Amino acid sequence: MLEKVFLNVKGKQPLVHCITNYVTVNECANILLASGGSPIMADDLREAAEITALCSSLCLNIGTLNERTVRSMLASGKEANRLGRPVVLDPVGAGASEFRTATAFELLRQVRFAAIRGNSSEIKTIAKGSGTTKGVDADQNDAVSSQNLDSMIAFAKDLSARTGAVIAITGAIDVVADSDSAYVITNGHPMMAKMTGTGCMLSALMAAFAAANADHVLEAAAAAVCLMGLSGEMAYQKTAEQDGGTAAFRMHLIDAVSQMTADQLKGGARIEKR
Amino acid sequence: MLEKVFLNVKGKQPLVHCITNYVTVNECANILLASGGSPIMADDLREAAEITALCSSLCLNIGTLNERTVRSMLASGKEANRLGRPVVLDPVGAGASEFRTATAFELLRQVRFAAIRGNSSEIKTIAKGSGTTKGVDADQNDAVSSQNLDSMIAFAKDLSARTGAVIAITGAIDVVADSDSAYVITNGHPMMAKMTGTGCMLSALMAAFAAANADHVLEAAAAAVCLMGLSGEMAYQKTAEQDGGTAAFRMHLIDAVSQMTADQLKGGARIEKR
Amino acid sequence: MLEKVFLNVKGKQPLVHCITNYVTVNECANILLASGGSPIMADDLREAAEITALCSSLCLNIGTLNERTVRSMLASGKEANRLGRPVVLDPVGAGASEFRTATAFELLRQVRFAAIRGNSSEIKTIAKGSGTTKGVDADQNDAVSSQNLDSMIAFAKDLSARTGAVIAITGAIDVVADSDSAYVITNGHPMMAKMTGTGCMLSALMAAFAAANADHVLEAAAAAVCLMGLSGEMAYQKTAEQDGGTAAFRMHLIDAVSQMTADQLKGGARIEKR
């Protein structure tokens, strides 16, 4: 499964429209190119929907959002829905400010997402406001661990059922779920948290993978998570061998995505269906 | 010729004002520093023209444009014209949206450009709207190749005659032309397309080269194209030797520009006058 | 002193809110992570003050400012003051345009800064308008040198007395002063001027260091200057050994910050109290 999903990106070279933050936009563009996809960034309302229509998928990332770009996200999201193109949401910092939380909810109301990727706090924030009144249990506030894994999987499946989106909760242990099935993935390295942009890059990759595998969004999202995590492991190896620091790691991470083969991905993925 | 043009940039260290996209702005700043120039980025209408007046040249790049920055581009372009400083246009994505196309035309109406650099599709879009009714033949839609080289040169010369700007159509084969003469340049490496920003960086370099060689803009533009292409070749060599990927290539590309000597540029340039 | 200040950043992992330019924002985020801190970038008025309240300190950088972000800087600065969190000002390009100069003065009127860092021209611009009519002597226009060192120290102390902020004038020789004491630091390497963002990164580091050492802002600022300068020296060593250029240097610089130990910092710092 992983190999086919991965090779479809190389073969179809999907063009991905990103409306994203200016902190990690360069990483998002480069990781898309490294994976075999192609990026277009455009955030003005006068062109957002038109650019979306040119593309195979859309990635909406609310880091460094502002009122101008939020309007463009809504316009592009609706256009992608109208055209049946997958849309990925990265609710960066949802829960950190009223504006981010409100924007995430507004996007969820007006746009159907193929996938939503965030850390456990961001996803928890998403879940709280999406139409139930009973909220989310406090233990789901925590990162995914071997202790709470079953409940986190159930939480992700439930949120997927309510939103229609594949849910990816990423961290040391990743959970990727639709309403029926879940994958648990344990690739990755702690050094990924010592550079900015690994989450944003993964969301951009998910948009490329979903575009190239539109009938298998769950598998596409899981493959993107494996690719990123395994690349992090390979990047750590090279960084350690060469006595590098966090900037060398950043380079080796993008390099690893650009050099990954389907065989390596299959061999290195630590993924389990639940 | 190449050596003198190149060394003038090192000697004069031109300050270049860039109004550019936020995807590759960091690369543009670093490539200017690597070449011997110096960057200033400023895109607010309240300071745009004033910053332009401090600088030796201006680079207008319409990637991630918005209504706010378009107004600043117009103000800075007019101020540069008033002061006789060269202005370079990079019409990123012209043709991809009405807004980009209309902005490119508006800039062409209100600002005189010393040079315009784009890929063949972008330049074709520019040509279509610049005042003739007969438009551009469909075969000019294609990339420059050995088959259509003569007609692409004629097209570039004609567009230069109509706009007054040196025209640089870049790709696997580059054509750089004014109304009288053209250079054909075949430096470069396909890996340049696997990272974001090589086009944007080249446009920024052209602005530095035009500033330091104001009486020889055609040669300045051609030298910048050679520098970028040759640096791509050298970067590929290093990347391959060290088994690197696309991010290592990005580093080696900027490194090559920063380490290039006039002798290396002269020796490695594959440039032919037509 | 240096070691304790440095280790406090590693121990407390301060969250730093940056409202900064889009040219070097990625470097600012990565250098904060490399030092042991953590970045949040947010510049919309609807969330700026709320994000500030989550953070341990604030860094205001006026490169690529615009009217929208200036309003957010004021709101965040006032909120940080209200909550007693340190605020660092980087007056990028103050003096280059009326808008930047006026914005720097407006910020100084409405916000109390813990530290202000700039090159000698920027700091001179700040000093001229801060309420005295006698202005600043012309010789202070120049960079800090062994010839004018005493007068530059007196100038920095005087400006600190007038603003209440620690003043850091950085260049080949750095002066870091409050109204009573000054440190003179001579770490660094000329190659730091051949990449974009070393000043911006240093200001972001100062915000992290001030957050983790709120009762010793002078020492915190001086330690950040030593860390950056010494990292520049170590980065130059690696770059030269590997025959790299300016982009390799950029990587090695961030790597050096991420790999620095307290012992290395203590051993390598060239700092003198005056």
C-alpha cells in the first residue's frame, strides 16, 4: 500500500495550492518538490479560488493568519469542494488565541476537509467545538502515549465520523484515522521538534499524497506520516555521523524526502493498522 | 565581457530594493549578498518609493502579490524610472490568474523595465497583451528548444523592441535578447527545478548586475544567467559527490554563487551570441 | 555569569513572541529553537496581545513593517509591559525611511523596552529623536572602533539612561550597556555580514535570554551577543574546513548555536566589562 501511494505522487506530480504561514512557507514549497509534487502559494482573494482551480489539492495552514488570508482560505476551500479536490487543514495554534480557534471552526463549518493534521492539543481544540456539547475528556489533552492509545484512536475515529475528514494526530506516536480504521505510526525522531516547520511540511505532503490518491485518503495520509517520520530518522543518522546541529538536520530531512525510494519507505515504516 | 560585468558587481556592491514574494524572499536576499550586492526588502506604500531612492536598482516579483504590495510596486517602479535606476520584472505566474496577468500588464503600462525575466509561459503571457492585436503564435507557448530556437530569438527581440526591456526567457535553454542582439545560454542543471526560488534568485541577481552595469544591461542580464546556470552545475557536482538531495543542492547553489571567480565564470559559461 | 545566563535558557525554554519581518523569520524561529527557547510568530491585531500573554517575552522587529503589523506591535508591546514581560526592539532600517523612523519612535513612546539592539546607524537614529534637542555628535554616526570606543560606551550608557533599555550596538565590536555598566564584546566573523538575518536572529535570542534572566537583562543581552559571535567564529571554521560558501556558513551558524555548551561559551567569549 505505502509503495503504491508513494509512487503515485512521483507519477502524477500533483500541483498543490498552499495558503500558509510565512514562517515555514519555504520549507513547504521545498518538501512538495522533494516528494515529486509541485507548490503554488497564493493568498490574495482576487486570485485564491482561481489558483485553487488550477491545482490538484489545497492545503490551508492557519499559522500567521490574518483577516485578509482567512477570507482567501474560505474562498479557496469552497472552490476546492465545488471541484471535488481534496483539502487539508493544519490548524496551527488552534486553542492559542480566540482568533485561531474561531478561524479553525469557521473553516470547518464552511469547508469539507479530506484530512486534518495537528498535534494533540490542536486536534483536541478542533474536537471540542465541532458540534457536541459534552466536550472532550481531559486525558485527551495529553499527547498520545502507549497508555492512552486506545482512547486516542477512539477519539480520532469519532472526530473523523463527525467531520468527514481523515484525522492525523502527530507527535512521538502518530494516529491517523477515519471513522472505521486507524493506523498507528511510530517513525520519527525528537530532533524534528528542534527545527520549525516539520508539522507544516507534513500537512503540505498530505495534500500532495491525497491529490495523487484521491480514493484512498486514509492510506495517503498515513503514507505521508511514515515518509516524514522515516525521513526524520534518516536525517538524524546523517546529522549525527557528521556532527551537525539543527540546521544540518533540517537539510538532511528535506534531502531524505527527496531521496526516499519506495523500497526504503516500505522497509522503514513502523505502521500498524488498528 | 562576462568577467568585467561580474567584477563590477563585486566592486560596486549595489543595493537592490526587492518587492518580492514571501516564499523565496530569503533566497533572494542571500543570493544578492553572495554575488557581492546587498538587499533591502520593503513593500509598504508608506516607504516603498523612499527605499527605492536609496537603492541602485529595483526588482519587482509578483509571486504572492496582493493589492497592498501591487500599489507599492507601482510607486517604487515609477520612482526608479524618475531617478533612472534599472528595474527588473519577474512576472511569476503571469497567465495563471487574472490578477497576476492584469498586474503584470499594469506594471508594464506604468513602469519602464530594464529587463524582464520569466519562463517561456510567463513571457508569452506578457507578449500577448503588450499592445499588438495579432498575439503570439501557439508554438511560442512551448519551451525553448533547438527546434524553435530561431523563432524564440525573433520573438524575444520583437518583445524587447516593443517593451524597451531586455528579455530573458529561462529554462533548459536560455534566451537573453534586446531588440538587436541575443545570447543563447545552455548552462544549468535539471535539479534547479527541484527547489523553489531559482527563477526569483536569478531575477534578483539581474537587478544587481544591471545596477552595476547600467550601460550594458543586455550583457549584465546574460552574465547573471550564466552565473546562475554555472552555479547550478557546480552545485550538482558537489551534491552528487556527497550523495545529497534537493536541500543540499540549494545550499551548494548559493555557495557556488558566493565562491565563483571571474575566471571560473568565463571558463564555464556556455554562451553564444546570435 | 555567561554560563548561568545561558543555561537558564536551556532550563526554562522560554516561549518568545516575535512580530518580525518575512525575510528572516525562519532564521529567527530556528535560532530560538537552537538556543533552547521556542518561537511563536503572530502579527494580526486580532490575536497579537493574546499571543503575547502566553509568552515569556516579545521581540519587535520593524523590517518589512506595514501599517497592519505596526498596530499589532503596539498592542503586543503594551500587553507585555502590562504583564511585566521583557520586550526587545530591533529597529531594522530606522533612518532609511520616514516610516521606519517614525515607527521606531512611536514604539519607543508607547512601549518600555528591556533591550534595544541595532547597528550603530540604527541606534544613532533612535538616539536622535528620543527627547533631547542636542542630538548626537556626528562621530557617533560611525561604527564602533578602538578609536571611538570610549565615546560609544558613553553614548550607549546615556541612551540607556534615557530609554530605560539595555542598549546593544552590534558590529565588528559590540557594545552592550545599561546606564551604569557596559560590556565590550569582540567575538564574531565578517562572514556574518554575507548572509541575511544575523542581526534579527541576535535580537530574537536576546528576547529568549531576557525572558530566562529577567533580573539580569544586561548580562542576558551580553551573553546572547557572545553566543552569536562565538557561533559565527565556529561556523567560519567549519565552513573553511569544508570549502563552503555563505549558505554553508548559514547552516553552520545555526548548528553552532544548537551545539554550544556552557563551557565552550565561557571559554570562547571575548567580553570585557567597562
